[in-house]
Amino acid sequence: MKKTTAVIIFLGIGAVIVFGWIAGRLTHAIDIYTFSSSSNLPTHKSGSLFVASRLKAPDYSCFICYKNSSYHDIWIHRVIGKPNDLIEIKDAVVYRNGQKLNEPYTWNEYILSKEQYRGIAGYIEKDNNDMYPLGDSTYRVALTDNEVKKYNLNCKRYIFTAAGITDSSMIAAFRSKGYTIDNFGPVKVPANSYFVLGDDRHNALDSRYLGFIKADDIVSTKIGN
């Protein structure tokens, strides 16, 4: 009798856990996703798992999971602007409401000489930083500001395109104003919308290309950063 009671209790607890899990998934109270692209390097690698919840409200620097109707998929990027914020990017530096953002975790591209690159090539290969040769004597390398300091580099950021040169990949509303990924805005975030960016700033299809993310399209917010 006692053994039967224990089995019933065990099965009951299991059923509660299963139904709770299903309910959590259906309501997005608990979600488990993977980063499906490299757009959020170096913070998160493609394929890494994370937990998100609809119960957590989107806030600055949070990663949100949102529906992308063009690709019929869930995309994940970092919140930079909330409703009524003024967002601007000047020479690859992001400003919110006129204040420069401190983003030591993002990859921006820097121009390195051959000698500079040779000095850190081992680290670049180990960490899989984006790297593109520029002719025979210079390189474009994706580095965080912390890495620039760590490697004691005296270098300039690579500006992908100068202000005023049209980027054909952007939505028409931004393209018509001559915005580029490194010189963008200012734009005001509409009501019930968000502006998001990927941490790999030269390798992310984010709000610069997709436009503002509607609050109704947000499925959940990543737990932790």
C-alpha cells in the first residue's frame, strides 16, 4: 500500500512538472533558445543555449527574442533604444539621447598594420575574431574596446561607409536618408517599439536593416546578459 502511494505521488509530481513545463513554453514564461547566428559575438557564440522569459520586461542592454516576419523565425538582439529614445550612430559610436553609450563588450572593426596584426594573430585565431585583409599591409579586425586596451594597440576604428553613401541593404525609410551602419540617424523610437543592435556591429541584421521592433513581436527576454 505504501509503495503504491509513493508511486502515485511520484507520478503526480512528474505530471505537475510536465504540465508546468508545457504551460511555461506555451505562454513563454520559460523559453529555451540557441543563438542561431554570429551576430552577437563575442558575447554569445552561435549555438549557445540560453533561458528567456516573457515575464521579464525588455530593458537597456537586455537581449530580446522577437518574431521576424520576413524570415519566419525568432531573432535575438540587444536592446539599445526604448520608446521615445533618440538613437544615433556617429563613426561607429552609438549615442542614446545625446549620451555616448559605454559598450566594452561589442565588436567594432579596427585598422591594424601588418606588424600590429602579427603581434596579436595568435589571439585572433584562438578567439575567432572577424578579420579581413585590406591590401598587403593592413587588416580589418573585429575587436572590443577592452581587447584594444589589452593588446596595447594604437589604432583607429574602421568606418564601413562614409555618411551620406547609400546602403542598399537597409529598409527604404533609412536608405532614403543615406544612413549607413556606422553613421545612422538620429531616429526617434516610436511608441510600443524598440531599437536593437547585434554585438558584432559589422555582422548583424538588426534595427539598422529591419527597422524598429514592435513590442507585440517580442516573445521573451533573455534571463541575464
